[in-house]
Amino acid sequence: MGDRIVRSMRLRRAAAGALLIVLMLSVAAPALAMSTSRITIDQKTGGLQTRFTYQATADEDAGVDRIDFLFPEGFDTEDVYVELTLLDGLKRIKADYEVEILESGAVSISFDPAVPAKSNLFIEVYDVITPIAGGTYEIPVEYEAVTTDDDTETRKDPGLTVTYATPPRQEALSRWLENQSLVRSWNSVKFLNIFFKPQHIVVAFPLLFKGWLKSLSLVLLAFPISIIGGLLIAFMKMAKIAPVRWIASVYINVIRGTPLFLQIFVVFIGFRTIGIRLPDFLSAVAVLSFNSSAYLAEIFRAGIQSISRGQFEAASSLGMTYWQAMQHVIIPQTVRRVLPTMTSEFILLFKDTALLAAVGIFELMMYSQNYVARNANLTAFTVAAIYYLIITIPLINLVGRLEARLAQSEGGSSAPPKGRHKRGVLLGSGAAAPEGAPAPGLGPAVGSGPQVDFDHSAAKHESR
Amino acid sequence: MADAIVRIKDLHKAFGSLEVLKGVDMDVQRGEVVVILGPSGSGKSTLLRCVNRLEEPTGGEIWFEDVQVNSPKTNINEVRERIGMVFQSFNLFPHLTAKGNVMLAQRKVMKRDKAEAERIAVEQLTRVGLADRVDYFPAQLSGGQQQRVAIARALAMDPHVMLFDEVTSALDPELVRGVLDVMKELAKAGMTMLVVTHEMGFARDVATRAVFMDGGVIVEEGSPAEVFDHPQHERTKDFLGHIS
Ligand SMILES: Nc1ncnc2c1ncn2[C@@H]1O[C@H](COP(=O)(O)OP(=O)(O)OP(=O)(O)O)[C@@H](O)[C@H]1O
Ligand SMILES: [Mg+2]
């Protein structure tokens, strides 16, 4: 395609034609030479499709045969189209013209017949793509004047000087994508356009990253606090003193019995009305911790109580105190046993950070909602989903492996060797084990293994 | 009497309205091996568990050396340190290796330093024939091996008395021997032992005294030969007839 691209343009009836004419007249300058009254170009940052408008009055002594807009290198004029209005005084006159896009990128408009002297020209060049790199560019205008004695000469017009800011990289990429034919055909599929629009993906990803970090830091702060709180409440619930148990029960039941959404509003709005004012981020951490503590307390309590009494008795018979037995015997076993459920709880809590969008915490969901509202496209939700999944999928996977390992180690003392070997193969390296497991068939009838009534299925872990 | 290490006086224990021990008296001399026999539910385990107060007696007195076990003023953990107990279900700590099991209470209760606790652990595990299993986890050991680890764990605390509650009942028959051999060695070494068991051979060979319990009281006691070969009471005869 080394040749010129030639496109004929039909004069289109502009909807706002009348308005346009009024506008032109109001700015028309006294005409000595081809007097340019106005050249404008939209957009302030590069890489965008824009409209270039040119408004001028032809010289008194000559008609105009051709006008060239000499877009410099960097401008993409390949897909431009031109709207042209020609006026003789107030009267709109017919113009026959052809638009050529030169190899240099210049847009050349030839008139046949030539535009009469003194007529007013209004030219709009649509879909000019401005250079992505910022900077100052000159767009000179040249025209071929046809004098009354039929001479032609090339005359110059001052043209236009424009300055662009370089857009952020992702914007630039987005704008570049905008013009890729592959992207266009992708976007022509409605579903893909709405949920997977490449232009939005490249912009939303870095933008939502901040929200993702916020969500992560919320949960990474709240979860350790919840572990401590959960342990505290779990031990309160197992306390000897009844009122202590009641307090723990009430706490657990109230928190688990009400929606987190409600708890968020209580903390964010309720606390404020009674005069407690925390920074939003701290309030968010607090409400997540309050909530998760209750769930973890139940997980811990169930875990601790699932450890067989014999463990505690063995520790006691060796002279260990209650807390020594807890610390060195019961808790380590409980941790291993509740790890899968705890991980599920972490996943739930991480997803629940989304609810904080309702009170204006700028976390992942909030970022994506804003983006969607601004751009009328749902791609940002897809991006948010990916950000959530980056965390949750590996953890879901981990839960599965922890469960399998747990089943293996707990089955170890009582399950038939067959099952153990099978799992061992599936898992590759399961629980850490020195060489030389006992020969099959040596398993005791009653193992020291813990009871099996503890529910370590993550699937059964209630959601909220 | 002067050298009695455990003295039990009119011991009563009830679970709610269920009276399990109805007045048990027993003195155990230093170095004695007392075998306790009796039908299921007669209160043998409960008696043993009262000695180190895993069960709280509801009446009577238990003395260990010069402290009353069931007195609120007694620091029970100090008493338990000196009373080793081995359970039917082993109750090894599954998250620790054999050595870890034997070391834990030495470190936390006796405050032995790590090197000493480790040395003693290996020593005791060697004593029960598990020198080559010190780094195994309980799940990797046979029941008999696990039970021997449990014995080593109790011995590492330098107990003055050992309580054994049907320690071979959960084992496959071929594994019982190893555990009984360890107990025999222990008896030979002069350990004071209270042993609840159905192993008659062991009782005959090792016990210095046999005690027959039924219905929460001691029905009959004496040397193993007396009790096994010439039982005085119908219930004893009945019981012995059933198990042999
Ligand atoms: N924690 C408890 N709560 C209520 N009842 C109990 C408890 N422990 C034991 N019992 C009851 O006390 C009675 C005696 O139990 P114990 O375990 O001492 O018997 P045992 O002689 O050891 O029998 P076995 O030979 O079956 O072990 C039984 O009826 C038992 O049900
Ligand atoms: Mg018993």
C-alpha cells in the first residue's frame, strides 16, 4: 500500500448545521489573505482519537483549489474522515471535494471547482490520533490559491501549535490497544466487550492494585488480631466460672447471628454517633477482627475439645499444669487440626473486606465499583475478581492439601496401611517422617490418635 | 507399715449418684508390685486414677509418701511428678517424636536442661528397647512400641510409684510380650508398681500381692498364689474361672 489512499467524501448534512454557521460568522475575521480564524484540536494528552477543526476565510484575491493539513510524524491520520461546510456570506454553497491522505500523514482536501474567493470554510477532520509521546507539535496548513488570472500558487497559513502531555503508560497502552484490529474484533463480541475489554484491563489492573493492597492489609492486620481474640474467647467459653462462659457465648452468638454488613454499619455509624471516632482504616480492622474472632473462637474450641481427654490426662499425670498441657500438648495438636478450617476462615474474611465498600473504605471492591461507574463497563469487576482469586485459589488449594495431610497423619495410627500408602503416593511428600515406617499390620487396635469426630471439612465451614 | 509409699483409707468415689468406690483401704509398701484384678466396672481404673487425682475422691484419704494427695492444700502437680502412669490407650503426644514425648515433661516440669533431658530420654528409650526408634513419631510405631515409649516417658521423671492401667489390653497378642518384659525388668529393679491387668501369667510371676476388687470394694487380697490357687470368695472363684 505505498500509494495514496484516496477517499471521497460526501458532504454530510450536519445536524447542528445552523448553529455552526452562526458560530462561524461570529468569529469571522476581516479577510485580507486566507485568514484563519480558528484552528483547534481536542484532548490534552496524547494517544487519543481527536477532532481537528479549521475555520478560515478564503483570500480576497484568490479561490482555493486545495488545502493540506500537514500533520507531522506521530499523528495517525490513516482513518480520518472530513466534514466540510462552505459558505458564501450567509449562504451555504455546495462543495465538491476529495480527501487524500498522503503517505506523510498529511490530509489533503482538493476542491473541484475551486472554492471561490472570500468564502468561509469550516473543516473538521475526525479521528486524528494524536502522538502518544508528549511534546509540542506544529501542524502547518498549506493551500493552493487560484488567482483570477488562473495562476496557482502555494500559500501558507500559520497553522496550529499543540502541546500534549504524555499519558500514563497504561493509558497509552489502552489507547494503542484501542486501534488494534484484533482488539476491535474482540470488542465486537458484546460479552467480551463488557467483561473483558482489553483497554480497560490494562488501565484497571494497575489502578485496582491499590485497592487489592488495601484489602490485603486489612485482612492481614485483622486476622492475627482475630486469632488472639478467638483464642481468648474460646478459653473463656471453656472457663470454669459460669459468667465468663456466658459472656463468651453471648459474644459468639451475637456476632455469628448477625450479618457482618450490619456490624460494619454499627461500628462505622453507630460508634460515631456515640462519639467514638476512629480512623476509617482502624474501624475497618476492628470490625473485621470482632467478627472473625467469634468464628475463630468456635473453630478453636471445637478443635481443642476434639483432642482426646487422654492427651490432657497424660500431660497431667506427668505433672504438667493446665496451661503447660495447653501450650505444649493440646494447642500444637489443635493448630494442626484447625489449620484447614482457619485457612477457610481467612479466605472468607478476605472476601468479606468487600463489604467495607459500603462505608467508603477504598478497598478492592470500591475501586472496581468506581471504575465501573465511571467507564460504564464491567471489565473492572473481572479485574477485581482476578485480584481476589490470586489470593483465594492458592489458599483453597492449600486447604485441600492440609486436609489431606491431616487425614493422613490422623489416619496414621488407626487407618489400615493401605489407605496410608495411597495417600502417600498422591501427596508425594506428606507429613514429615523419618525413614522406615512400621510394617503394615502393626497398627494398634486403639491408637493414641485423636478422636475422629472433629469436623475438618472446609465445605461445612459456614459462610456468611 | 512404716515404709508404705501409698496409703489409701476408706476411699469413696461417686460419679453423681453412681457410687463406684465404696470404701477402699490399701497400703502399698516400697518395692511392692500390687496386681489389681476384677470384673469390668468394678472400679479398678477409678482406684488407680484417684491415686494421682485424675479423679477427685469424694471421701476418704489418699496419702503418697508424706503428703495427702486429696487435700486442697497439696500441689497436685508435684505429687504427679513422682507418680508415673501408663494408660491403656498409650496417650502419646502425636506431634512429638518418641524422644520428644520423653523429653517434654522433663523440660517443662522438672526444668532439666535440654542436653540432660535428651540424654535421659535416650537412656530410658534404650531401656525399653527402642534405641533405634527415638526419632519416630507415634504414628510410625507399633502399638507395643508406643506403649513402651509411654513407659519410658513416665520413667524419665524418676517416679517413686508406677501406675499401670491395663496397658496391654489394646495390643495385638504378639506385641504384649515386649511390654510385659519391660514391666518385669522394672519390677526386678525394685520399682513400686500398681498394676491393673488381666495377664495372669504376669501377675503370678511378678506380683508380690494380688488384690481382687468387685463392686467398688476389695473382696480379697493376698499373695498371687493364695488368691489365684485358693480363692476364698465365690466372686473371686467366679472371676478366675471366667478368665482362665
Ligand atoms: N467419668 C466417669 N463418669 C461417670 N461414670 C464413670 C466415669 N468413669 C467411670 N465411671 C463408671 O465407674 C464404674 C467403674 O469404672 P472403672 O473404669 O473404674 O472400672 P474398671 O474396673 O476399670 O473396668 P474395666 O475393666 O472395664 O476397665 C463404671 O460403671 C463406669 O461406668
Ligand atoms: Mg479400667
